Amino acid sequence: MPSISPFAAVTTAIAVGGIVELLRIGRRDSDLPPGPPTKPVVGNLPDFPLSEPHLRFAEWAKKYGEIFSLKMANGTIVVLNTPQAVRFVLDTKNSVTADRPDFFVINYVTSNLHLGFIKYGPTWRTLRKAATEILNVKACTRHLPIQYAESAQLLYDLVMEPEEHYTLCHRYSSSVVMSIVFGQRIPQMSSQLAKGLAQNSADLDHLVKPGNTPPIDLIPAFKYIPERWAKWKTFCNESRDRHRDYYDDLVGGCERRLQNGTGNGCFIETLLERKEELGTTREMIMYLGEALVEPGSDSTKTFLQNLILLLLTHPHVQEKAKNELDKVVGTDRLPTLDDIKDLPYIKAVHDEVNRLRPFGPLGLPHSASEEFHYNNYRIPKDSTIFINVWAIYHDENLFDEPNTFNPDRYLSNPLGVKDDVDIKEISNIKDLVFGAGRRVCPGMHLGKSSIILNTARILWAFDILKAKNADGSVIEPNFMDCHPTSSNAPAPFKCDIRPRSDKHKQLICREFLDAMTTTSLFEQELMDADKEFMRNARVKAEHVVFE
């Protein structure tokens, strides 16, 4: 019988051990949350949806319950499917779930200073403190004049170019947030400022989509591939330059206004004046502005586009809302935020749009900095954690007919849920669209006021009807047709938007003219084409008011 040499025995043992260890990669340990079956080495990588992942995640939530896991090679994704799970994992355990996954590509493009994506640590805390001090509820009241003024232009634009409603919602959302943050407004979507913002937002949306860049966060070796063999690196470098140049110019504009004594009180001007007190650098301020502008613009735009689509397909909701507005506000003035407390159905419409078509239906993922347990399941250190907002907002255990647009559900229950649901257990449900834990959106208060104000004003001002083809046939909108971004916006659609009366039209134009006193404060850097646009807009509005 031949003997086995010690070297061969050791080599064989190492090889067998290596194979066993390799086969462990991708396998779900028994103490992890349940999930779809895994494959050796790759785990659930082949199962991960590259488009509309929230829909697949919702299917898995129905099958696996309030929490499930996915194995991505040696990494773990944990998905939270109930408000209770979100509250414990991200709120109660916020000290160990405030981190983000690596996001190598995004952080490279934004110089590792983007508040939404950077790792939890001293830089994040400095940026977060600056944002919350200047964007808290009390501080946000100083920005109300420009919010009202931009809303006035949105209504005016819808009077003059109703067929462009989809783009006009985008203009409003971009302009209001750019005015508040950088003190420069966007009168029209052809503005260079608007084009740059749209390009930068598109860059980030492209980079966060699975498949557009290698899985560097799973396999860091990809970052060392030479650029000549990696077109994604060229895109990242070009995007990095675009971001830096764009936001550097905007901060420069704020600095010039402060030097000239013509500041308008925008967010970045305040940060520049307080940067020593807050411990921020110019570069930190620059990218903090970006972190507020891009998601703020996208979320408001998405809400307004979904609002118009849902009102278009539910005329009975329009009728009920207008009856309430006519009773409370009347037809001699436009609604204001002070009216909202007396407009429960308008609030219900707002809440139902947010529920049925939430912006960012999976939010931005968190990361666990330590291992912990939830309901006997182990949440590993470095696991990636998603809030399954879409699944929660469409959960049949919480909502009657969750796929139906029904604002009335909020009239009988403040959270819109079934009568047998304990609302104390899910009191956080409405705000999940803004995130949770220490990473909740710092611009939440501004965002809420913008969308509720325009919900009331659009319903007060317009009838939203189905458009017709040249032959008179009705164009039926496709509610399920979504824009190919991560924001859950609808695809462009046609509708017929008309002022409810000549009186409404005149009041809208008068409000727009009055708003020019405010908007002029944010037009100091306008290009000639934008100045001409505003001059022409004034003439058209005056013609309506004084004809």
C-alpha cells in the first residue's frame, strides 16, 4: 500500500479546505433572515433585478415576511418590509445602522463629500449638523416667499403651456430648490443652469443602477483596471469634472453676492457666512449643496408628475377636492399653507399620492457597522439594509385595496390603514419615503411644504382632463408606464389642463406678476435668454390681467 507523503497530505487538506470555504461563499447561514434559494459562490447575484427592483422585492416580501435577506457572493443584503422592522433596525439601532455601503463610484465622482452617500463619521456629522441647523422647521420659514413665488410661476406656466406640464413640473422643482440652496432660479428648462443640473442628476442615476459599472463594492479589484479597458472609468472622470465645475460656479455666485452686499439669504450664503462656526470648508459646502439640490429636485418633480397623472385618471377625486377648496378658500385668492389645516381632503390626496407612487421606492441603503439581532435573525456586520418602502405602502395587511388610488382612506384613519391595525406600532409609516434613522432626509420639511402647497394650488386652479387625438379619440394614459430612472416617476403622458374659469386664470396671472418682486432677488446671474423669457412672460401675464 503506497504511503502518502506529509506534503501531499497537507496540500490535499488545504485544497479540500479551500473548496469547502469557496462553497460557503454565497450560502445563506441558518441564522440569517430567510430569502430566495442561493447558488454556490454567487448567492443571489443572478436573481437581483437590474430594473424596478422594488417590484421583485415586494414579491419576495409577500413570500418571506417582514424581513428577508439576499446573498451577494460573500456579502449580505437585508430588506425591511414592515414599519416595525424599520423602526427597530434603523431607529432603535441607529447608532449601528447609520452607515452607508461603500458606493465607491459615487463617492469618487463627488469627492467623498456627498451627504447622502458618504460613510458615517466625522465628515458626515459636520455636514449633517450644518444641514439640519439651517433646514429645521423654524429656519425653513425664511424660504416661504420663494416657494410661493415659484409656485405662482408653475401655475402661470400651466396656463400658458399646458401641453408641457411634464417639463414644467421639472422646471418648478429644479428652480425652487436651486433658489433656496444656491440663490439662483431657473426660469425655463432651456436655461444652462437647468441643463447642468439635469446632466448631473442623470449621471448619478446612471451610476447607482446595477450593471452600469462593475460591482466594485463587492470586488474591489475592479477599480485597478486601466481606464483604456474600462469605459466606465472615463464616464466617472468626466462626470467628476462636470460636478465640480458646476457646483464650484454656483458657490462662486454666492460668494460674489455676499461681497457685493446683494445676498438673498439662500442656504449656501448662510453656510459661507458660518463656515468657521460650523467647521465646514468651501469644498464641503459645495457638495452639501449638491446633496440637497439633486434629490430635492427629483423628489418634488416626481410627486407633481404623479399627482397630475392620478388626478387625470380619477376625476371624482378632483371634484371632491375642488368642492373642499371652494368652500374653504373660495375663488378670490389662491390657497396658502395656512389653509392646509382646514383642508383634510387635500392632505389626504397628498398622502395617497405619496403612498401609491413613492419617490425612491427602496430609498438609499444603510449599512450595519456592527452585528446585531432582530426577532432572532442575525444582521451581520457590513450587511446592506434597504427599506422596502414600496412593499410597505402596498401591503394588503395594512391597506384595503393597496393598489387603488383612494384618498378617502386617510379621512377615516390618520395613517390610511385598516381599522384593525395598531397605529401606535406604525406611526412612522408616512415619513418612510424620506428615509429613517440618522439618515432621514434633512430637507424633509422643505419638501413637504412644496408638494402640499402645489397639491392644493393645482387642484384649486385647473381641470385636468384626458387629451384627445386629432380624430377626436380619447388618449388613455398608461398608469403603469414608468420613466426609466430610480425615482418612480411616470413616463411622459398627455393630458388637457385648463383653468377652471377666466377668473381663476386672471388670479393666477396676477399672482405671477406679484411674485416677480421676490423672484427678481434670485435672478442676478440670469443669462440674456432667460431675462428675455421673463420679460415676455410679464407682458403675457399683464395682457391677461388688464385685457
